[in-house]
Amino acid sequence: MRVLHIAGPANSGKTRLILELLPRLEVALVVKWTHHALDPEPPTADTRRFGSLGVRTLLAAPNGLVVRPDIARPLLYQVLATSLPENALILVEGDKEAPQPKIWLGPALPPKAMAVSLVIGPDEPSPTVPWMPASVPLTHTAVKELAAYLAQHWPQHCYTIKGGRACE
């Protein structure tokens, strides 16, 4: 499974860029991370009772799935890797703390400890990090130009689940 990961602060243009990429790439799944907690379950909910016994529960409904309790980042990607073809491409939005390389989209430079494959923003991070100058939030024109570039060069900026190696 191949992962193209886009992170940055709120309202920088991550979703707009992903929406522009979807018709250009063969994407199997989009994973959107949020810092907002899911609604808590009442103490009497079946899934909470199962969880209190140390068992994860997959809550399946006609309109989606929820895993309770939380599933750790590495386990989530391992589960996805076993359920998707090896060459499947997933787009990840958010999850700034993930240790894997990501495209950073933002008006400010990413934290120094963050692994990045590309910085998109007004400030050049360093001569050793690929950078595409753009005002943030992204304009309509900038989104189209960036999506065209990424549609051609995305393997340079993604990683695989097996070993975290680059997609190229």
C-alpha cells in the first residue's frame, strides 16, 4: 500500500488540494485524521461494555464504520495494508505527528522534527528540502497547478507501508 500524506494547519488548503487530486489519481481510500474526539458512548452501550473487557469492537452501520476503543496509528495502517492491494494508493489528510514523510502545506514552516518530502508555502524551509512556493491558504489557481504537479510526481512524495520506503 502506498501513502501520499498531506498535513498542515487548519484552513491551509489540504482538503481543497485532495479534492483536486482525486480525479487525477487512482485513489483507493482517503484517511482524514481529526483532533476532535468522537462522541463518547454512554456507559451502557454494548460497544463500551465490550471495550471494558479489553476487546476492540467494530461498530458497523448502513452509513459507516467506527472502531472502539481507539485504534493506534500503526495498527490502523497494518489493517489497511492487509485489506487493500499492495499497489493501492491512499491519501492521508492531517495526522501531523505521524513519523512518516509528508507534504507540509502551510504559511509557517513545519516543526524541525517533522519528516517532510515537500513543503508548500511562502517560506523556503532549507536548500535540502523540496519546496514549492505558494501563498496559503491556496488559491484556486495554485491548487490546480499543485495538483497537476503532484499527479505527475506523487511517487517522489509518498511511502509504502512495508518498511516506510519511498514509492519510487
